[in-house]
Amino acid sequence: MSEQATHPPRVMVVGIGGLGGTFAGWLNQHDPSVLDDIVALSRNRDVAAAVEADGFRLRGVGESVDARGRIVGEPPADLTKRDIILLATQPPQVEQAARDALPWLADDGAMVVIQNGLCEERVAAIAGPDRVFGCIVGFGASQPEPGLFERTSSGGLTLGRMDGAPDPRIDRLATLLEAVAPVTVTDNLAGARWSKLAINSAISTLGTLGADRLGPLMHVRIVRRLALEIMTETVRVARAQGVVLEKVAGTLDLEWLALTPEEQEQTASPSLFAKHTLLLAVGTRYRRLRSSMLYAIERGREPAVDFLNGEVVERGAALDIPTPVNRRAQELVKAVARGDETPGVPLLRRFAGEFGYRWMSNTGEAEAS
């Protein structure tokens, strides 16, 4: 990375939603000796106009800042090639975003995937595996109105290469992204990604079907049971692929959280009680988190369920591992997007009932226990 070593990195952020705006805003606050210049790229004119008028308004967990900056719809024709390109679109747009940004990536540059799911493989097919890095985001962020970027929970970033090899570019990335959140470097990106996939396939999907923030939903027992079933299927597929799962945020152990065959037949046990209690704690910590897929549906956009539960279903089928709860969750999110289903806790109760979880009360008070 000899060329890059002669100057601070030049950065492009592609996609200015909740996460992209949070990254772009905090990077615009960065020390110029660490960051040369940053280009924020979005075709949303309302967001661009709001940032032009008032800057990136960064709110929520942590410090509140108004960071000066601007958003452009297309890269300027004379734009210098970028050392770092952060892909911050929704997963359904990530491959096209990578193709569009590729001409602006320096030969020894880094294309960084911050989407949920397993998008690194898709981007590597476009940019080449040696130029693709994963960045797993441990905090939630939303854009409740144009130009206002709200961090809804605390958390750090995990960086790594797909092959786990050391790379001096990771150190440079880590130094840069410390402006956004604390950074950890991993040599097991696949293990960290699959653990996050298990969490997102449960939390984001059930948040979409329940049409509420995580805190209230995790107080409904039937929702917690569905989350455990979704995560259990995901863990089984990951194991079959030879993935060694990493703990999420250093503490959430998916290997332990996954249900045993015995627990799947039980309605109550000390171990089930412990797992439900942990999910209640997760719901408390991330109580303000609202599903990005729900935002997408409300804005008439394609939800990313194929990149979450759909990945589990597709890879499970290839390995002959049943994933019926993930498959049904995927179908229901698409039905909500089409307008064929109304999201809410009643939909989640019916979803659970399809799999025989009828022992749970239909009253919110009893479910919350």
C-alpha cells in the first residue's frame, strides 16, 4: 500500500441512510491529518438538501454533533481515485453499488462492506477478494428525517479480511473508523459475520413482522421463542459449513444460545429460562432499535430478507439442513412488503402457531413473563 502511505486516505461513502450518514458525518469530523477528503454519495435529493443546509445532524447514543459536509448524486468527473470506499446501501443494492463505485477505487484500495448479511462474497466477485474487507457494525442507526442520523444503541465495529489474513490496510482502516466507533480487528470474519447473521435474521425480521422497536417486542415471550428458533437454524447451517462462530460484542455466545433438540421439545426448563432472560437483556440494551427492513417497506423499497433469512434457507438447502422457521419468516416479510399481511404481534402469534407453539397464551401480559 505504498501509494496510500504518502497521503491520508481518500474516502467515498456510498449510500447515505442511517448507517451511511452516521459514518459520513463522523468521518467529516475527523482530523485532516488522518483523513484527506471524503465524498458522500446518494441520489436522495431531500437528504442532500438537508445536509447542505444543516450538515449531518448526528444524534442519539453518544455525543450530539452537527458535522459540516455535503452529499453528491454522482462522483465528480475529476475525482481522485479513492483509497477506501464504504458500501452503506441496503443489501439488495450492494452489488450495483460496488459496480458503480469500482472505477473510483485505487488499485491498492479497500472496498469495505458494512451491510448485514454475507455480502462480502458478492462484492468480491466484482472488485476482487484482495480488495474487499468486512466491517460488522455493532450499533443501530436510523434516519428518522432527511439529514438527521440517530444512533439507536451503542456498539463497536469489527474489521477483517475474508480469508482472515493480516493486511496493513486493516490497520489504516481501523485508525480511520475509530472516529465512528471503537474498532476490533478479527482473523475470523466468517465467524463474526455468521453470528451477526443469526442475530439479524431474528431481530430485524421479527422487528419487521412485529412493526415495533426491539424493546417492546422482546417482552413478548412468543417473539423470544421465534428468535431462538431462527437463530438455532442459522447456527446449524453455520456449523455445517465449518464456520467457528464468534461471540457477538464479546459476550453473546450463539453456540450456547442455540436451542438443543431437547429444548425445542420443551415449554419450560432452567436452560430455556436462562436463554429467554438473555434475550430480554438484549431487548433492554437495544430497546430503541427499529428494523431497517421495516423502514425499507414503509418507503416502498425492497426489504433485505433474502440477504438474511434467505441466506440461511438457501445454504441450508444446499447442505440438506431444514430451515422451516427461517423460510416462513422470509415468506411473511415478503407478504408484508406486498401488502398481503398486516405486521404486528397478532401476525407473530399466528406465525408461531404454525409451528405448534400454541402453549403460549394469547394475552400480552402472560407472554411477557
